[in-house]
Amino acid sequence: MKKKLIIAIDGYSSCGKSTFARAIAKELNYIFIDSGAMYRSVTLYALRRKYVGTGSIDEQGIVQELNDIHIEFVYNPDIAEYETFLNSENVEREIRGIEVSAHVSRISQIPEVRYRMVELQRQIGVYKGIVMDGRDIGTVVFPDADLKIFMTASVDIRAKRRFDELEAKGLRVDFDEIRKNIISRDITDENRDISPLRRAEDAIILDNSRMTVDEQMTWVFRIIDEKINGS
């Protein structure tokens, strides 16, 4: 039996972490866990409950209802991918919208929210054979992960990727607004008190500004083969 790994992929927003992680998980037949989708789901819940709005956030209200928030990833054979469900509702499309994006960093800074999400993520990773992406997977969630990758790319390239992704989903968006949102999220993620965005000392940097998904896959599977087979 081949050795199963925990693969942690961290990095800046809109670097293609989820696309990359999904592709790796599919190739290895591993479980893919999009940690960002978990925080986005909590944010969507908070927006629906009016706990967050322009310039205001009811942290106590969110914390009190954390146990009422149930998040799971359900495999959809029609698209051969895992989709995010919030309290049994498929919210994969809604959590990717600009409104959720504008508030998710603030929600993810709430200590109780992070502690709860980390707890759930560790439960999923008990038996290994997973690929998880986010901001603090290699530093906080799985500091002993078998493989840690830190992804980065230029701001303009990340904004263009996000713009194309949202337009492909039929959403009307503004490029400049997306670019400003990415810059703002970078600053927030790097400077938050709880689990700030940091590269783990043993993480391998992947700057994919000029790389295709296929080129990234070739690059990472050379490393994975060494980890699994010891070559």
C-alpha cells in the first residue's frame, strides 16, 4: 500500500490554490478540503443572519451560533468535484460572490471561528490522504504535514484570474474592485492577530505567475513521487 500524505497548500488569495489542490487530490484519489470555503460558509451564514454588514459585525451573535453551523464537502459525480454544503444546502456558487469575499477576512479573524474550523479540519485529516488549501494549513492546522507548498503570484495576475472566474459563473464584476479587494485581503491576512498568513519554514515556494496548471502539476508530482516512494 502506498504511503498516504497530508498535503498543505497555503498562499495568497486568488493564486489558484483551490484549483491546484483539487487537481492534486483528484490525481491521487485523495479528499480535497477547501478551508477557505469553510470560512466563506461561516461568512455567508453571518450575512444571512445580519450579523455582519458595512462597518459592523456582531461577533457575539456569530460565536453563539457556531454550533448551528454545519459544513461538509459532498462529492458531485456529475462534475467530478467536491462541493460545499452549509446546513445541507449547496452554497458553492454563493460563497464565491463578491459580498462574501468582502467580509470573509473579518469573519476569519474571530478567534472562536478559527478554533472551530481548525478543529473540524484536523478531524478530517486524521487518516491522511488529504489535500487542504488555505492561509494557515502548514503553520497552524497541520504543522507536521508531509508536504507544504506556499503559493504566490503578482496582484494583477491574481485579480485577472478572479475576474475571469467570476465572469465565467455569470456574475457581473468590476476588475478594479476585485484588485482592491485582493490588496486589502493581503494586508488583512498578513497582519491579523490570529493565525496570520505566513510561509512555514519548511514550505516550498511556488510562484505560478507565469505557469499553467499543467506545468504546476508536473512540478508538484516530481516532489510527491519523492515523498511517496522515497526516490
